[in-house]
Amino acid sequence: MTLDPQLDATLLAEFKAQLTRSRMEHPEAWDSSSRLVGQAHLRATLPRLISAIQASSFPSSMREALLAGLQGGAVERVQDLSADRLKHLTGLPATKAMRALCVLFAVADPEAAAMPEDAIAPVEIETFLRTHRNPFDLLLQAKTPSLLDVGAGDLTFADEVVARCLPPLQSQGTPLVLHCVDRIDPGSKLAGPLQADPERLARLRGYAPGRLDFRYWGNQDCFDLSQLKKLRPRYTIVTCNAPPTPTVAYEPSRLSASVIEAHLRKTKGHFRKVRIQGEDALEVLDGNKALLFPPWKFDIKGPLALLELMAAKGQLCMMGAVDNEVFWELLAQLPADERYRPADVIFTQATVREVFGSLYERLSALPVGQSLILSDLTDLRQDCSRRGGQSGGSQGPYRFRHVEIRRGATFERLPAGRTARLFKDMKDEAPPWFLLLVPEHDGKEPRENRRKNVIPT
């Protein structure tokens, strides 16, 4: 059989690349696509896929080749399609090819699409934050309140969320979804007090599902959640307490790898990967003392990776107990002005003052317990997406329509993590920061004209 000799080789290569990108950027759709191509659903899937291809903007030669590969939809099983033709067009075996086409052309699982969407419009969340001091009260406004905690540590924060948020939800007869992920291996000997506390874990797992849907995933790369089948597509709130340093303290799109490594060796000392008692570890020499950490301790992801992850999963994003080193690198990614993101300039006390100027003066003068709105001081960046097809979510380009910055480790009536609770005893540490961010995704909601208000204190 001749396989579409009229199809341009460059066009075919670009199509395959786009097919691959769509699978990576839409992990939830990829997971649900397996149902679509099963024998029980294929006859309903094919007409929808054919209609989507016909309505697409691909060149006519590409559309015709794809439609020929689907044989007009007149098949009962994927095995009845031409595996050779689908392989030629997609580079994949027949079943995976069909699944990938469903993802690319946005053919959704009807049952998943019919599920009630617990979505609150970004403008409504912004309005809520401007009129409510406790952002966790947003859970009371959601049909199915849910929270994802990234980097859950010893579960102090999760425990406090349940203690403070579950009673008012119970009074209105609403269960809470609370999911936690952490990259620490619960069985590791290297994590110490940052490991999930067994008593808290047992207590949280002991709630009836009708009151609390609690799940915990340990030993999980927090920057790649695509393998977790039980995660919700989006949560009412996504939190990250004490964002890890140096993991997100340096932005790779701003700082070259050599600059980051040189700075780490200068400030942290000599380090190397070793194996201790059957575990991979990172050994850091502090004078004559060797300190051991999990092997990923110095893996640099940058704040954009964290922001993208949280924006993809959360309707409201919160970061608590953000130390100074992480805060200024994180802050640099939010204003529109590129001058806040100078290439290969490590942020120190001196360079931060120079780079951020009046913004630094306003923020450094912010008293503990007080807050400000970042858009009152500078225009916000309109596209925070990482470049090079690294999107961590399935909703394309995004921005933050609202950013509130508070100074302090703990706040009245707000759950807090272990690090935040310890800050009061860290006499040499500057007060940390607390951020509230409302993401919005292109094509999801038109941007409104906003009035600059003052948050009530």
C-alpha cells in the first residue's frame, strides 16, 4: 500500500511533533483517552474525531490523510484500522495513535466532560480576596472544596487545614478534598523531621470519605504529577509552604547553569552525589563536616516551574513561609518589566536593592502582618509561561491577574506549616513572605478593567 506520497515530509514531521507536545501538555486528557478507543466506545468516538479533523485548520492534504486513516469511521475495533497508515501519520502503534489524535483534536471522554466542574471565575476569586482576610474561606464558596498541598512535609499544614476548615464545611454538609504530595521518600533515612509524621498520616487517613477525601503521595516528583491518576484536574486551592531552596531559588531562564553552580559551590560548599546505606544522597561539605541530603536537594527547577505547576492545578495559589532567597527570585517573574529579570545576576542584598529599586523599598518597608497588591506598584506580566514547550499544565499560556503579598510567617486563623511555626525562633532570619496568586488562562476568561483597591488589614 502506498502511504500518502502527496504528504509533504516537513508537514508530516511537524504534525508528529505537535502530536507529541499535545500528549505531554494534556496528561489528564491522555489518561482518559484510553476509554475512548475501547471497543465499547470506539463507534461513538470515531464520528466525533472525524468531525474535529474536518473542522480543524490543518492543511487539506493532512486532513485528507487522517480521514483516510480512519476509514470513514466504519470499523468496530481499533484493530480493524490500518496500523501501517496510522503509524506513518503519527509514528505510533494504532491504539496509541488513536488516543493521541483524540487528545490533539480535543475529543473528550463524554463521562469526564459531563462531570460537574467546580470552577470559580478568576475575577470572582480576586473580588473575594479583596473583601475577605482569610483566603481559606474560599473553600466555603466551592461546590466541591478541594486543596492540593505541594511539598507536604511532616503534614503539619494538612493537619491544621483539617482542624480549621473541616468544621465549617461539616456544618454545611460539605466534604473536603485534601490531597498532599511530597518528593521525600517516607522510607528514607535522609529526610529527618521533613518526613510525613506517621501519627498525623494515620489520623488524616482515618476520616470517613464522606467527611474528608485525604490522599498522600510520597517519593513523588512534585514537578511531574502526570502519573498520579487520582489527582483532580484542578483544585479550589493549591498551596506550597516553604518553597524549597535552592530548588526554586534560581530561575534557569534567567541564570545560566554555570553561574548557578558556581554560586552554589561558593555559598554551600563542595557537594557531590554519593550512596549511603543503599540510598542515593547528596553530600555537602560544611568545613570539616559532611552533611547528607536527598539526592535531588540541589536540582534546580526555578520559580517559573513552580508557578506553572500551581497555576495549572489551582484556581487560587498560595505560598507560605517564603524565605528571602526564594522570594526575590519568585517576585522577579511576576512584573511585566524585563529589568527585574537581568541575565546572570545573582540576587544578593545589594543587587536586589539595585534591580528592584522603588519596588524593593516598598516591599522591604512592609510591616509584619500587613499586605499590598503587586499591581498597585507595577504592571503584571501578561504571559508567565515557560518557553520551549515545557508547559506543566493543560491550559496553555497563563498569567496572574491578581497578586497579594503579605509579610510574616503566620496569620490569625490561617493554617500554617512546620517551617512557618518555627520562624518565631529563628532570630537571625528575616520575616518571611506569604503570597496569594489568582491565575487566569488564555481563552478562559476575558481580562477585566480593574480598580486598584486597598486590602483591609
